[in-house]
Amino acid sequence: MDQKTMENKELKEAPSSEAPALAAARLVVSSSPHFLNTESIPKIMHSVVTALLPAAAASVYFFGWRALLLIIVCVAACMGTEYAFQRIRNKPIKVYDGSAIITGMLLALTLPPGFPVYAAILGSIFAIGVGKQLFGGLGYNIFNPALLGRAFLMATYPVLTTTWAEPRTVEKAVDAVTAATPLALAKFEGKVDFNLLDLFIGNTAGSLGETSAIAIILGGLYLRYKGYINWKLPLGYLGTIAAFSAIFWLANPAKYPSPLFHLLAGGAMLGAWFMVTDMVTSPTTSLGQWIFVVCAGIMAVVIRLFGGLPEGVMYSILFMNAFVPLLNKHTRPRIFGARRGKE
Amino acid sequence: MGNKTFDRGVHPSYYKELTSGKGIQRAALPKTVVIPLVQHAGTPCEPLVKKGEAVVEGQKIGEVKAFVSAPVHASISGKIKDIELTQHPGGYRCAAIVIEGDGSAKEWGRACNGADLNALTPEAIREAVREAGIVGMGGAAFPTSIKLSPPKGKAIEAVILNGCECEPYLTADHRMMAEEPEKVVWGLRALMKATGAAKGFIGIEENKPDAIEALKKQIASSPEIQIIVLEAKYPQGAEKMLIQASIGRKVPPGKLPFDVGVIVNNVGTAIAVYEALNWGKPLIERVVTISGNGVKEPRNLLVRIGTSFEEVVAQCGGLVDGKEIEVLNGGPMMGVAQPTLAVPVVKGTSGITAIAADVIKSSDYEPCIRCASCVEVCPMGLMPYRLGDYGKAYRTADFKAWDGLTCIECGCCSYVCPAKRPLLQWIRIGKLKLRHEAQKAQAPK
């Protein structure tokens, strides 16, 4: 009843040019749309960090506290480098947006468990410094910074980056200090029968966070659930690896390992869910994304089977990163109502 | 889910529950109205009255002899106070006729069972629609009589009524469909008769079950009219999106709905057609949703054209106190922000949305991270992040080559951008710059 009378009162007052209810309000003017969704870059990046936690946890479980040390060192070095560059370039400090944390974590997860700390720091500085900040910072880099850092370490410390240890969950052979990764065994010793369950869980020699497929998939599914990755990127990449390796396996199963092995071994899973899907360095158009993942998938298998290295995921993604601007330019979506084949 | 829709688009929060259950109420009779001579897309009207002249409600007071135009009428009886420049809610200034009311209101009609359509010729309908100053009431305000006069050789197969109302907050169309379904259907029949269309469709988003129910009852015995329930998705009510979703045809770039044999009209327009043909009532009032978290008592009001926003908002309890507020002509996705409340409600004002500061975006933005969200939602299949860069940098050649002119300015790209880049604003800059260059090239040296 009270409201009713108030309303009537205001009705009477309304025609005068200065209605009291309105005089107090300050009007803001901006261009439409006036509604924006609640997504933000830090929100996306922190979700990716969360999604990497299972893989990080698995690395600590399989390789001990040393794994945690490496992750912390890489993340700290990446954030430090980011801060230093933003400071020097007189840019807003955005160290906490989470993107440097991702780079640090991803880089650490691709390193062997026994990797020296000083080299990890060097790799982190290169990843953020050269891989990201020299291009202009977040959004402007062409290559995935973590992979670039990893490639830098591969070139600088070829022995350290290929010296592996068995996980602590595996009964060690007497005095064995180093071990071979499944991919190396397949490549250099022609081994084709592997315990796929061990590969799936992560109970095998390899990089910190690359071995446990289940932990990576868990994180990937979380990202998919949050809507931050496009399903065609990871599935297209993995699908291509499986399909292309299947051709060789079907032709000669005694010589070539199975597609399942290719999916579970090495960096395929981590690459598919966290590196191929990197927003900045993957194409923006649907067709471009297909070309990107299919070419990268084929390339990874070719390097693994016929190249000089046992693992090809890193170079396959880096190589295709370079084509992204080109793909974005030449794979425009068809505009609404336009005919096929017509500009 | 599972209902028909178009490709891509976004799902904003709708907040329609603020007013969707509130019946349409008649707003208080304004003492003064300001009637802009531009309330339609096309040539501005010339005033037909002079200062000091007495006018009666419904009298034609502005008109021009141009094809693409629509006359304007006095929305209250009284005296012409002045003809002056005024702020238009579309965001520009134009000439307007100010009427000081004498406090009387005319009774136009009550009957909701329309006259026999067989007695009307298509020409008579077109003429009445033009005389009544009816324009598209969804917001774009394109003169309806033009839509009813397709170029020779273009047969119209279907009339689609747009009852999507995909903008958040707005419920004017919803209430009209739920409360006056007989007028909507009669209006649709009249539009079909005027264009010779054999079929009629009414596209409604699934979030208006009572409107769907009411209209279904109304068309129970009319096989030529079909109701199409559409997914609630923005911008479902955009003309091209609606045509694709409801009948599966895509209007090619640069073409009009005519070219695929349809015309699209808002449900409010259909009601205006009903009232013009049955009651002889020109378009002098319209239903406006006043909503948003910046207004105290959101309502759906039947408002006379020319009533000031200030007066309308005051009838809804006023704006909330002590906050920065954005007041929009329209909804939050496409509405135009008003620098002052001393602007009149026009024929295209489907809503007045007041958004308080906590929902308003900040002006900061971050670098593009190529997340492709904008590409994934653009209903026109464009690459907004690219067009934004081109527009911002005045790269008009690139802007044109990447089909920037195809943009329908729905704002989905800005809406989803995680870096909060004002993509649509930059795209508008690109369009303006292109238009500017074209004008320069045309101007005699």
C-alpha cells in the first residue's frame, strides 16, 4: 500500500523536468553491447593451471619430491622473467594473470626428472623472455613459449634432456641410474610390445608430467567442461596420430608399435590437451584448426618413426605454430548466406 | 533445447522474469510530448503544422513525399508549442514537434475481433499502413509499407512475425503476444493479404510458453499459419537469423528477405496494423519494457510516442539511488546509451533498460589471445577480432575485404571476449570510416 501511494506521488511529479528520483543518478554512456560475459584472461589461465594439477601431482607421485622442486623452480623463474620484462618495458605488471604459471608448469612437465635446476631456470628464462616477451607479451607470441623453452634446452643440453630415470614405483634394476623411455626403446631397440596399462597410468620412464595419460586426460576434460578448449584440437591431433600410425602398424605389426602406444607414450597426451590447445598459438578458424592438428599429428608420427629423434610431439607443434597466421588468413569461415566457392 | 535455431550466437542471462509476468499497463497521459520527425529508417518528415496550431490526437503532423519514409502523428491532443532540435534516443539530434497537451484522451476502439479481411484489397492495406505511420517496432524502425511493396518480380511466399525478443530484459513483445494474440494473428493475416503470401509464421523463443500457448489457441483452425518455437539464443530475433531458423533459407550477403521470398515483421507491428485497419488508429503509442537493475520497479507500459524517458522511468519508481547508471534505448545488447533522460520514446523504443554500475563493463581491455571465441559466436561468420583491429587502425581496405560491412552489430563478439576488447565499437569505427571515404570519393572536387 505504501508503495502504491509513493508511486502515485511520483506520477504526479514526473512531468516536471527535474524529477527528484532522477537528479541523483549519474548517467554513463558507452558503446553497445552493454552486457559482457564474466570470462576473463586470468580466469581462463587459472583454469588451465588447475587442469595441470593432476599431471603435476602424478609427476610427484611417480618421480618424488624432485619433480615438485623442478615445477616450483620453473614457475618461479617464468614469473620472475615475466615481471622483469614487464618492468623494463614499462608495461602493466600482469604476472598474476596465470599465463607465466602455465608456461612454467608445462616446461617443467616436459623435463626429465633428474634435470638440473640451473638448466631448468635457463630454459624458463628463454621460454618467457624469447618465446613470449620479445614478441610483445601475451597474445603476440607465435610459438608456444613452453615448447620453445624445451626446444632451447634440447639444443643446449642434448644429454641432460635425454637422460631418464625410472619412476620410483618401479622396482629398479641393480644400481641402475638411468632408464630408457618407451619411445626410445621402440625407436632404437625395435621393441613393440609394451604394457599399455603402465603407460596409461604413468608407471614408466619419461618426462615429469608426460607419462601419466590418465592425469592429463582428467585435466583436459576439466578444461573441456569449462569450455576453454575446442574438442577438435586435442581429439583431432590424437586421432591423426592414431590413424596415421595405424597404417604402419597394420602393414607390419612386428616392426611398428600400435596406435595405442603412440597415443599413450611420450608427450602426445600433454601436447594434445595443453599445447595444441594453446589459444594464442593455434588457429582461430574451424578449417584452420583441422589443418593444424592433422598436419601436426602426421608430423609427430613421421618424426617418431622415421626421424632421428624418438619423440616428435614438440617439433610437430612448434612447426605448425609457424603456419598459424597463414592458416588464419587463408581459411576464412564462409560468411552467412554466401555460396560455396564464392568469395 | 532441440528447438530450431541459427548457427553460433550466445546465451546471455536474460533477466526477463523481472517483467515477463507483469501485464501491460497504460502509462499516465503526458502533459507534453516531443515527436521527432525522424522515427524511421529513411527520409526525415517535414512538419505539417505550425507553432501555436491546435492538433487532435492521431492527427498527421509530419510527412514527406519520399518512398522510404513514414509520417508521424500527434500522440496527444493540444497545441503545438514549438518545433525544435531535440536529442533523439538513437544517439543524434533531429527536429521534433513539441505538443502541449490539453489533458484529453481519445477512445480509439476496444473490439479485438477484426473486420472481414476479404473486404480489404492489398492496396488498401498498404495505404492504411503507410498513412498510420507504421514502422518495424523491433527497433530498426524500417517503414512497414515498403516491406509490403516488394519490387516487381519478387513473389512473397511467406510473412514471418518476429516474436523472438532475444534481447535480455525486454518483455514487451512477450506480453503483447500473451495478452493480444487475436490482434497479432489478424495483423499477420492482413500482412499476408497485402503481400499475397500464402503462408504465415510466428517465430517465438521457447522461454515464452504462455505467449506460445495463447497464439496456438488463436491459430487452431488456420493451417496456413504456423508457430515456430525457437531456442532462446541471441541474436535469434535478427532478421536473417530468424529466417534461417524458421524456414531454413539463408539471405545472401547484401540481399534482402525479399530475395528469398519472405518478409519479416515484429509482432508489435502486426498489432499496430490491426489497430490502424480496424480502429483507424495511427502509430501513436507502443508497449515499452522498462527494466534493468537500475530501475526500482520494472514494468511493461503502453507509452505515448514522444513521452520523455524521464517521465516513463519516474512511473517505474525512478532509477536506483546513488549509482552510476547506463540508460538504454532498447536492450543491453544493442541498445543505445542515453546522455540525458530528456529524450522522447519513439516508434522504435522497445524498451528502456537501466543498468547499474556493477554490471557495466570497465573500459580496460587486454591484448587479444586468439581464443577464437568471437569467431565461434559471430552469427554472420565473420572474424571479429580481425575486423576490430582493422577498424581501430582505419585499415578500411582490409576491413572491406574481410566483409566488415556484413556485420549486423549484434555485439556477440564483444560479449564473449575474455580480454574485454570493445570489438563491435571498433567494427563500427571501420564502417563509419568506410562510409566517410565513400562520401569523400563521391563529393565533387
